[in-house]
Amino acid sequence: MRSLKATIHKALRITLLHRAATLLLLLFCTGSLYAQQQPGAPLGLPGDKKQDSLAFDKSNTDEWHDENKNVKIRYKYLYSEKNLQPDSSIHTFHRRKFLQPWMMDLGNYGSPARNLMFTPEDRFGPTLGYNLVNVFHIQPDSLKFYNTTVPYSVFSFNLGSKLEQKLEVLHTQNIKPNWNLAIEYNRLSSEGYFLLQRNVHDMGSITTNYESVNRRYKLKAGLIYNKSIQDENGGIADETQLTNQDFNERSTMDINYANAESPAGSSVPRSLITNSVRDYHIVVQHGYSWGKTDSLYNEDSTKISIEYTPRFGISHHFRHSNKQYTYKDMRPDSLRYAPFFAQSFVGDGSDSVFTRQKQNTFDNALMLNGYIGETEKQLQFSAGAGIRIDNFSTRFLVDAQFYNITSNYLAGQIRKEALEKGEWFYSANAKFYLTGAAAGNSLLQASAGKEIGDWATAEAGIQQNINNPAYNYTTYINQYDTIANNFSKESVTQVHIRFSSYKYAMNITARTYLINNYLYMNQNQLPDQYATAFNITQLSAQKAFRWRGIVLDNELIYQQVPASVPVNIPLFMGRHQLSYEGKIFRNALEVATGVQIRYHSPYETAAYSPLFHRYYYSTTYMLSNDPAWAVFFNFRIKRFRSYLMLDQVQQLFGDRKNLINAPGYPAQNAMIRFGFNWTLLR
């Protein structure tokens, strides 16, 4: 470990000193390494070859290919054995990482966000709630477990107006050929255009990926820490000020929490009303298997390789997580809380409103595993049982409340992944809670599909989730008010079919949800349940056209919601990108430059509740925005990617009004964003 630290320190010091001047000249913006395929995610372009995007040539030609022919960067997710590779494309490099594909925030990057493409809450078993910043946080299921042939580092930096900054640092290397360690740190912060809307996110993770030399023992383990702090301003008080030239400086506009500004002393005004979410996770998944081992020699018998085919195994899955939500108002106002409770407050700052809710979880499961077939075409099946302990608490200055749950569950899985081209893949999962407050909760999932050659994939699946309401739906307490509810279990059934073609840059998905006992926040900003069963149908289509260097990339979403159902989503959404993409200067520079437009149909939008840190159903605000335009220039030189972007271009014309993201929360002004992503080897 000492040698690893020295190696990391030396590599970073030499690299930063050697290339500091270059960095100053090349400060254009960063994007994401990650390319998980999901509805609305960027597609490959027609004619692009499906290959390792990190070939790491010293130019964009093959001139230096031999030097790096042994460089391989691969990673797997926690519950998959399929090797994936980082993305180094520039087609959508300018897009904000966390807000893809259809997330909408409160008008400041990093603020609480919701998905305009309807997605039920990811809730199974006892949960705390408070998920509006999850999109920015590192989650256990999104951890990447690397295996690399050389030390691999990525440094990304993003900068925008009003102190918008995003930093990402990743370093991973194999300590031994069969043992990898990866360290990641992300930071996102933004002051915002409007008064008292600052937010800060800090996220970090450490993962290790180990496999014994004889391949019988495997270990994946990870540690995650996330912390987010959101200053609350209650939204702007008068939207007509957006077109008033006296308020071109947006921070001078009236806000609803006008008395919340903290005393002077900071270069960035801070709010005395804050929401914060902090969580950490420890994940350990390891197992031992028995099977058939073959020793293979090369022609002259100088090298030996082991081919191992598992047949039976046992595995242990452990998770420990701690999630904490805190609301603080250090200068409360009686009118602000009048809809919830009657209380007179002294205006000198001696009063406060405070609540802190926490969930502490220990989860242990023991699984028996079986394997049928050859190594690369194996059918895997597993069955086992687990015990889970959840401790919930609510603290509210004058007292505290505690609630403990012990649950036992059964779990089983059948899985076959398409590890080679042209194969079928299918999976089935089941999990049932037998005891505790979650007894009766169940998760059933089945899907099947086939890779059609190397050009397309077809897939169909069904899933049903029966779950309890989150803790924050049933319990809320501060020193002046108590909200307690007893809701029925929610049932969500989902059926989907999907066809995607990498060769033709196309993705078509049809999905329908059948929901019963839907849990939501009503128009009074209180937890509620809609008992009548209803369904939501979604159709999404993506298609990119290419003619020589001209690329037209299109994404369309259609969603149908029955009348009177308490769900706020637009009927129709679209995004289109027209760009020139190619290589210039003797193939030394790869560019993607053009325009992008985003839009949605008018709809009654959800509103945001700072007190409960959640969006709530609303029928009082019809949101009808103009299309949002952006102009971008992305480029790549060797292993360096960068972009320069003018966002919210439409605001430079017409009435110069900001788009509205939620009632009282306008989008950002027209702004320039830039940044870079730099990959370092050895």
C-alpha cells in the first residue's frame, strides 16, 4: 500500500508540473466518462465501429498503436460479469453528466432534480426517502470494479458562470494482475444566478476487485461517501421581474425567503435555511466456487494459462449504509409555516425549526450458486436467504423518536449474460420479505433478449415491485409539528420491449406501468396515497442520421397519463442535435461542433417544497417554455477531450426571459460553460 501511495503521488506530481502550462491554454470543459445505456442516453453514430473507445493512440491514427497494444481498461458492475470499457467519445461530451437524459433541476446545477420521464421511486424494503439528490451521488449499484493492465487516471474539470464547478478525479491500477484498487472523488458546487441558492456536493468512493490465481475466489468491495448541502430561498417571489431590466442582475430579484440571508461575512451570500443529505455505504460481495480446471500451454510450453469452469459455489453479500437528512431554519417566519402549524417566532434569530431523520442498515445474505454450460456461455442460478436490520430515528431538538425493524427474506436468481456476440441473454430475479414491517414486500423480475450479430439487440421484460412507503411518508416531526400516516403497500408493475441497433444508431422502447396505491405528495405538500389503479404508457425513440461529416441526432418521448391521476409529466418531449463531426489537421484533431435544441409540450408542473425536500403534485401552474437552445464545440486531441458551450442561447433574443423549471424557480441565464477531461496512463 505504501508503494501504491508513492506511485500515485509521484505520477500526479510529475504530470501536473509537466503539463500545467498546457492546462491553462486548454481550459475547455469536461464531460462524463460513463456511458450507461438508458432511455435517452447518447447513441453511437451510424458507421462507427464497436470497439474499445480507449485505444489510447498518441494521435487519432494508428501510427502509435503498437506501443499501446497491451493497454486494456475494463470494468464490471457489482452484479454483472460482463466486461465494459470507458467512453471517450465527444458526440455528446458537452451535455451535463448528472442531468441526462431528462432530469430537471431548480435552475441551479446541483439543485434537487426530478425526472420528466416518469420513473417510480426506487424503493424496496425499508427506506428513508429523500431521493432528490440521488442523481448526483455515487450509488452502490453504480460502482465500477476495474481491471487494468497499466495505471489509469482521469482528471476532469468543468467551469461555468456564477462559480459553477465540477471536479472529477479517478485513479485505478492493478496491484497484482488479479487485484485492482480504484479511488474516485467528485465535487460539484454552484452559487447560482439567484439569491441564496448555493449548493455543494462531495462524493467519493474506493473499490477493490480481486480474483484468486486459481479463479475460485472472487471479491468485490466498495466504500462510498456522499454529502450534499442545499441553500433554500423559497423561489423567486415575482416572475414578472424576469423581464424587467431593473433586475438584469438576477441576485437582486425578490425571493420568498427574504429574511433568510445570513449576516455578512462570506463572499457568497448564504441562506439560514438549508437541506442536507449525507450517506455512506460499505459493500462486500465475495464467494468461493468449485469446478473444473484445465491447464493450457503455448506451443513451446513456455507459458501456461488456467481455464476454469465453475460448477457450484457459495457467496456472501454484505451491505451497511447510513443515510441522514437534516432540515434547519435558523430564522423561521410564522407565515412561512402557517399552512402546517401555528407558531409565533421571535425575529431576532433565537428561534429555529429543526428536524433530522436517519436510517442505519445492516444487510447480510448467504447464497448458494450453480453454473451450467461452458465458461463464456454459462447459465448461473442462485438461491439463498438474508437478514436485514434497519434503525430509523427522528431528532427534533427537544426529543427524539426511534423505530427498529428486523427483516428476513428469501432471494433467488437465474442469469445468462451475452458475453459474446450473437448470444441470447436472460435473467429472472425474485426477492420476498418474510418477517418484520416489510413482510409481504416482493420483487419479481424477468427479461430476455438476443444480440443480433454485432449490429442490434432485442429485449423484453416484466417486473413487479410491492413495497412499503418510505419512512418520510409515514413520519415527520419537528419541535412544533408531527405528521404520522399509515399507508397501504404500493404495487408497481412494469412491462417493456426494446430494440436497439448500434450499426444504425437507433433505439426504440415501449414501456407501460400499472400502479396501485400510488404514494405521492399532494397539493398541500403532505404525503398522500392514490388508491385507484392506473397505468402510464411511454414510447421513446432515438435515431441518428449521418451524411459525410453531418450528424443529426434525434430523441423523442411520448407519455400518456390518465386524467385526474396525481402525476405531473409532459405528454411530449424532444431533443435534437445537428453537428459536424470529423477529424482535421491530418487526423490530429477530432471535432464535434453544432447546435442542440430541447423542448417539451405544455403541462401542469410539479412544485417544490423546501420544508419536506420533495416535489409535490400541483395543478395551479401550466408550464409552457420556449425551446432551449445551445451551441457547442467539442474536440479531442490524443487522450485529451474538451468542450466550449453557450447554453440557454434563446435568452439572448426576444423578451430575454429565463425558462421556468418549477413554479418560482427559473432556469439559469444564457451562460458559457467549458471544461476538459484528461486521461493519463502509466
